[in-house]
Amino acid sequence: MASQPVDGQSCSSVEQGILIVGLACLDIVNVASRFPEEDQDMRVDSQRWCRGGNAGNSSVILAQLGVSVEYFGTLARVPVTDIVTQDLARYGVLHNKCVYHTNCFTPTSIVIVNEASGSRTILHGNRSLPELTSEDFDKLDLSCYKWIHFEGRNITEVIKMVEKIRTYNKSCRRDEVITVSVEVEKPRNEYQKLFALGDVVFVSKDYARYHGYKTAVEALHGFSGLIKERAQLICAWGEEGAWGMDEDHHIHHSSAFPPDKLLETLAAGDTFNAAVIFCLWKGKSLQDTLSFSCRLAGFKCGIQGLDISG
Ligand code: ADP
Ligand code: FRU
């Protein structure tokens, strides 16, 4: 299938890359020496306003791993969105096809990072930004991508988007087929529909626990009936590392790689997901993928923010 020019640039002139679909928001990250007590005031050690959101976070990690990566989502047409777009630009993440909305605000998370434990507590606010629709998705030239990852949200629309990719995949050459990955993160029943969509499916510890699973292995077996034939299922489990089920339903595990000093687990999961996508995209085995991804996520836990270059 021929590449159509998108925004004046033909895809044949750029490496076919990875598209990450989901949220990029504002994080107001408060780093405190301990978790605050209710109804007291407390000074924090540092506060930063930065871009967050699972899809945004995974995009900047992939960019730093040297991949051609594009972020696609909705953005509010307000000045504070500059924090989001400038950060994406700083890491070389394309975002020029994002859909802008007026009369709404940038989704904002107040994050409390407890320096003593590295834990992150997230309060979500400003829910006025409309979600991405499958009509928005139509503006993309699918021949520009070899891998499309969906942060699982707005399920009905994501199902339609994946349907469009399936139709595209049927019509294109074998070497142009797009791999789809999906994240099942939020503990909500309707998210179950996401399992059938991906060639690679990430299921979170929270979602697994919500369904009564006590370990990642139990969860992988329990959810294995919901995935496509020969799909891979991945389940990260914090300090215990991560498990994955390959196409033949064999289970693999990597332990975690704790940093010398645990500083901040915010976006450890997004870093892990980006690393998994990177490795599988490069054709690595699932075992090597899990090990590299736990190593990178562990490294992230030892730094503030997502600049993994240093
Ligand atoms: P999320 O951030 O989505 O809750 P997890 O807590 O499961 O995701 O973490 C994802 C990955 O990050 C884990 O598989 C592990 O490799 C790494 N990780 C998370 N917490 C720690 C930790 N305390 N020490 C070392 N690695 C960690
Ligand atoms: C971390 C994160 C934060 C954001 C929140 C959105 O995984 O993406 O950056 O505030 O989760 O759910």
C-alpha cells in the first residue's frame, strides 16, 4: 500500500516507527521526606510541574532508546499544555497530529512521592478534556507505523481504532503489518474487552489483584483465555519484577533490579512498557525483553523524572 503524504511529509522518507496512543497530562510532583498526615501542613523537599501520562511517559522513554516515536492523543488548547508539548519536543517525540480541544483544561495529577519509600500517590483531576475518538484516528496514515500501542482508556473507541488497524493489516504487504499492543491497567470490569485486541498485552498488578489474583503467574494463566491466539501477555509486579507468557503459553520471569537508592517509582510501569515494546520490536526473546525492561525500570526508580540518558 502506497504511503500517503501526512502533514507534508511522506512516510517513505522517515523510518517507520512506533505510535503511542493515550494520555499526556500535567503532573505536579511533590517530593516529600515522608507521607503527609491528614489535616496538617507540610513543606515538601521539591515540587516540579512536568509532563506525565502513561502514553506520554512511554513515548519519551522510547525516544531515548533511539526509536522514531510519535505520540497521539487529545490536548487542551490552554497555555499549560506547552509544558506537555515542549517536553515531547525536547525528546524528539512527534506530536503534530494531536487533536486540540477548547473550553477544557489539561488533565492534571497531583503526585506525592515519598522519598523514604519511593512510593507515588496520584490524585487525578481536571477531567474536562474529551477523549480521542476513532474519527480522530482516521487522520493518521497507518503506513507510517510498524507498531501502535494503546494505553487502555475509552474502550469503545479503542476497539474501533484497532478494528481499523486490522482492516489495514489485511490490505497491506506482510512486511508492512502493524503490531498492536494494549495496556490493561485500570481496575474496571469493562477493561476486560481490551485483552482480545493486542498482539502484546500488558496487564497491571492492580488489575490482576482486582480480579482476585495473588501472583502474576496466577494472573497470566487466568487471563490467558482472553487474549488472541499467539499473543504475548506481560504482567509487571513491582519489586518482584515481571512475568510474561509467550506465544506458546510458556511463562518467563525476570526479577527486579533495585537501584542503590530507591528514589521515585512514578512511571516505572510506563518505562517498563516502553522497554518491552522496544525489545520486542527489535525481535528480542521474551526472556531478554523482561530482563532488559526490569533493568531499565529499576534504573528509573533510582532517578527523579524520566531522563534516562545520564
Ligand atoms: P506501575 O508503576 O505501573 O505500578 P510496577 O510497580 O509493576 O508498575 O513496576 C513496573 C516495573 O518497574 C517492575 O516490573 C520492576 O521491574 C520495576 N520496579 C517497580 N518498583 C520497583 C522497585 N521498588 N525496585 C525495583 N524495581 C521496581
Ligand atoms: C504515571 C502516570 C503519571 C500520571 C498518571 C496518569 O504512570 O502516567 O505521569 O499522572 O499516571 O494516570
